[in-house]
Amino acid sequence: MRLKALEALRNLSHQIIAAEALATQADQLGAAAHDAGDTERADAFRQRVRHHRIRSMALQGEFDALKQRYAETYQTAP
């Protein structure tokens, strides 16, 4: 069970990194579209940025909750 929890934490951290990377990439593409005067495309990229940032925050919440449960379950007493 302990290894499964650690694996879940690792998977969540990878998903958080991926969501943030996608948000950053969409943000850069949106900025380029805005600079080129393509406001429709820039707005679409802003929506994608928002989607990925919200996903990242949700995953971070899951990560923090699992990390807390892990610490409570497997923490060794001093």
C-alpha cells in the first residue's frame, strides 16, 4: 500500500508538471496570436490556459491531500 501511495504521488506530480507546461505553451501561443492581431485565436488560447491552470490547481489539491494522508499513515514517531 505504501508503494502505491508513493506511485500515486509521483504520477500526480508528473500530471501537475504537464498541465503547467501546457498552460505555459498555450500562453505563449496566445501572446503570439494577440501580437499578430488574431484576437479570436488569442482568446481560444486564453481559454486553454485557464483550463490547464485550473486542472493544475485541482491536481495540486489531490497531491496535497494524498501527501497529508501518507504522512499521517506512514510517519514514524520520534
